[in-house]
Amino acid sequence: PFDTATVLSRGPLPVMTLYLRSLWEKVGGYTSALPWGNEDYEFWTKLLSVGVKVHRLEGQLVLYRFKQKSMMRDSAVFAEEERSMMRTMHPELFHEARLLQEHVKIMNMSSPTRKRLEERLKSGRMSLEDQIFAIFWLA
């Protein structure tokens, strides 16, 4: 069964998910603010914040391929600081003490993450809301 606490503490729903277009539109789709991806994780967190109900289909329905080199594997070293950024995008879901810890991680972000955020910000391809988060994290 789906557990809200699991999404908030350990990660998103399963890799393969189906959702209604109306839900996508309701929460504004994927973010472009996160420097290493994980936009699906943040998308599900947005859905969680508006109270979407989730149902799991039983059985093995897909075959997921792991590659030796992929964006997901290359960015794994930066996953914790990026999750901190994602959590600050949804303060209503986290305790204030946890958010303070996340802000400390963001203040001490790695040079590659800082550089990638700066490049994404300069690209001009971020929504205004995502630009605000990037500027906030870089401050």
C-alpha cells in the first residue's frame, strides 16, 4: 500500500506511473529548478501536497533497464542535496526543524551542483517560479 511517510522520507512512488492530465495541469507539471533531475519525485510531492489518492497495480508490469552510465547514476552523488532543495519547495509537508537541516545542506552544496544551478538559471528555460527557487538556493 502507498504510504505518505515513505514518499516524504525515502523517495517517490514507483518509477513507472500513470496519472491524469488534469492532475498534471493542476500542479503545474514537472519542475525545471532541480539541477540533477528528480523532477518526477518533486511532481509526486506536489500531488501529495494537494491530497491526490494513489492506487498500486499488483504484479510485474514493466521491465526497467539499468544502464552503466546514465543521468540517474551520474547524479546519485548529488541526490541528497537535491532532495533537500526539493523539500524546501514544499515546506507545508515538513517540520520546521527538518527544513532548517535541509537549508544547511543547500548552503553547503557542492561546486558541481552550484555550477549546474547557475547554468540552468542562465539558460532562460526555467519558469519564473523555478527561477525564484534557484536564486533562493544560490543565495
